[in-house]
Amino acid sequence: KHFGENKVQEATSKWREVKNKVDLKLHMVGKLQSNKAKNAVDIFDYIHSLDNQKLVDSLYKAQINQNKFLKYFIQVNIGNELQKSGIPVNELEPFYNYCVNEVKLKIIGLMVIPPNDSKYAKYFKSLNELNKSLALKNLSMGMSADYVEAIKHESTFVRIGSSIFGPRS
């Protein structure tokens, strides 16, 4: 019942008709730009890549306008990598508080794409601890290459598309 997509436009073209006929949950797992918030709220049920206040504000406004309320994961940049999206660990708590207390988004967990340095168990453990410190119940971590380790660290959502469908072209 749960499927993920990386891009709003691809999701809309693939899933619009199906969602009208079948009860399924669609997850936005890729980077989301604030100018696509309205379309994202329209097609998705979950957003895994909440990573900045402008995006939060755009999603909140789109939710109110559409009277549709999604579930969210805050993406954490656990390795402080310049090339990756996500909230730095030292900014997580104030960002979480803004999302929950000021804007009233339904934050259900944290998401991470760890650095590609084979130390993913360390990052999964750290994110699990951060998740627990915020009393969140869900974790979005683990992809085709490392999902077993992610599950060992209590991941509730894994992204294993390439194991099922093969690599993207």
C-alpha cells in the first residue's frame, strides 16, 4: 500500500489515476522545492524530506488551502555534508519545535541519507537516538544497500526501490 517517488511531476503522471481507484499511500522521498508544495500536497500522503522553513511554510499554506493534512519526516543532515539536504543536528530541535508548535505540521519521525562512508550503522544509531529524544515513533532510513542495518536500528520506513525495480536510468 505504500509507494515512494522522488519527483512531484513523475508521481502525478504515474499515480493520479491509480490513487482515484485504489487505496494507497504515496511518499515523497526526494528533495522537494517550496514552489512544488501545492502539487506535492495534492498527490502525496507523506513527505520524507522536510528540510527548511520556507518549505514548511509553503506546505502548511497548501495544506490549509486544500484541507488535506500530510504526515512528515524531518530530513537530518547527520554527517554535515555540504552536498546533502537536511537540517544540521544542532538546528534540529528548534526546527522541530517550529514545525510542531508554530505551524502544526504532523511530524511523525526523522529521515536520513547517511554519508557514503560505510559507517551507516553509526549514523542510524545516532538518528534513532535523536528520534527518541523528540518522542517520535517513525524513522525513515535505509535504502537497498543498507536497509537491513537500518531495520536493526528501528527504521520503520525503508527505501528499497532499486532492489525491486532495478537502478534508475
